[in-house]
Amino acid sequence: MLCEKKISERSLEIFETGARYQMYHALALFLVALLISRTELPQPTLVASGWLFIIGIAIFSGSLYALSLTGVKSLGAITPLGGVAFLAGWGTLAFAAWNLKL
């Protein structure tokens, strides 16, 4: 007999939020890669932007995945740190794009 454990509707919403933000920022990483490929030397702000998106995905989405699957509420406390990394990534990407000479 197959034993299935179901997660609550709220946990599924939390998981879907993590997946949505991971998708958006994976697309942002493609944009960063495209901009880096169009420059002779990678700009430090573009590289920083990419790393900030990766860190944001790991912390924001990762903590939401863990929260939804384990139910450990203290994991939700670190989620905003990932959000800050996302904001910093967008800020550095905007700064880099503003100064980019293609």
C-alpha cells in the first residue's frame, strides 16, 4: 500500500510562491548572462547582480520550500533576507544597465 502524506493548502501556496520567485529570478539570471556576454570585460556590478539573484533564490525560495515541506515556522524568519538579496540584485542590475555601453 502506498503511503501518501499530504500538505495543507496553505503550505502549497507557500511552496508555489517560492517556485514563482525562483522562476522570475532565473529569468533575471538569463538577462544578466546576456548582458555579460555583450561586454568585453564583465562589469563587477553585473557579476554582483547575478550572485545576488542566486543568493536570493537560495535563501528566499529555499526557506519557503523548507517551510512548506517541514512546517518549521522559524524558517520563515530568514525569508526576508532573500528578499533583500533580490532587491539588491535588481538595484545593481539597473545600475549596471544604466552604465552599460553596448
